[in-house]
Amino acid sequence: MHTLEEELTRARELSVDELADAIESIGFECTRCGACCTRDGDDDHTATVFPDEVRRLEDATGREWRDVARPMPYGLTETDEGLSGETFEWALQTDACGDCVFYEEDDAGRGACVAHDDRPLICRTYPFSVALGGTSKPMGEAVDEEGLVRAHECEGLGRDISREDAEELAQALKERAVCELEEAIAVRDNYRPADPDPGEVVVHDSEGAKRADGSPLEE
């Protein structure tokens, strides 16, 4: 098994051309169905967002941190005082229906992201991921694979994609793999147990421990 540092080296050495070849072989075109932006059964939408991506969305939308991102719920416990515990990622914020707060539908029922130009890497690269340890697998296990590229459940798979679009997606996919591994290493190295009180959530990210509103825990 490779260490995170070894996987990071592999991620940095990924060939964009080879990733694009794999994406072309699998095929993809977004149908704007909204499935990747909305609640999945009983589970609210969860899309990982990095701290710098949260700030970019803050700047682009004029929203505050808590309106852009929320603590990733995995590992948290529901108590009488509310969610409690420690988690290690941020997820895009959701609305009352459990859908991404940046998702809207037009009059024809087609989905659209209101922060499309500033959307996180996880959204830019869906439904693909890279088969390296320490990188995330959105929406469960892969339904198709080509080389190091994994494709996850999406009705847009198997459709023709231009070389230009495949290369753009491949570049973002490499960037995401590098960022995920850099984040994982920094979280590991910076982690100190926080022992939050009931009703308190602490998020450990690459910048240290934060409260649920994004403010540093030690302030």
C-alpha cells in the first residue's frame, strides 16, 4: 500500500493526455438531470469542498461561510443539543430539501448551478475520479473504469465528448487528485483531538480545527 506522500507524487505525475484518452473512451455529456446536485433517497447531498473553494464561493456569491459549506456529517452524532463531534471535511451547504444550495431548475425542469463558474473541483469533474489511494469516490463505487480513471453512476456516461472537453475535464481531474491528497496530508499532520462539547462540531481541515461557521477553533 502506498503512503499518502507516494500517492501525491503519482497524482502530480499523472498524464493529462492519458486521462483525456480514458475519458474519451468512456464518454460523457452532462444532461443537466440534477442527480449529482440533489438529495439521494434519505441522504442529503454531500459534495466535498476545500477551504479555498469555500472562500472563492463566498467572494463570488456574497454569502458567508456557513451559507456555502457545512461540516461533512460522516462521523458526527445526533444528540439532544444537535449534531456533535469531529469531522474532517466540508460539504457544500444544502437547502431544506437536502439539495445543494447552488442548484436551481429552469422552467423546463433542467438543472443549473448558480455558481457554475466557481463550482468546486468535485463538481467540475463529476462523474469521474482517479484510482489513487487517498482520493474520493463520489456517488459510490465505479460503474466503469479505463486505466486510472473511474466513472461513477451518471446518465451522461457513454455519450460522445470532444477532445477539448475531455482535456479540460482531465486537467481538472488531475488538479482534484493533487488537492485531495495535499488536503489529506495536511489534515493528518495538523490534527489534534478537540473533544467538542455536546451540540458542538469541530471540522479539521488543512488549515487546522474550525467551528461549524468556519472560524478557527482557537480564536
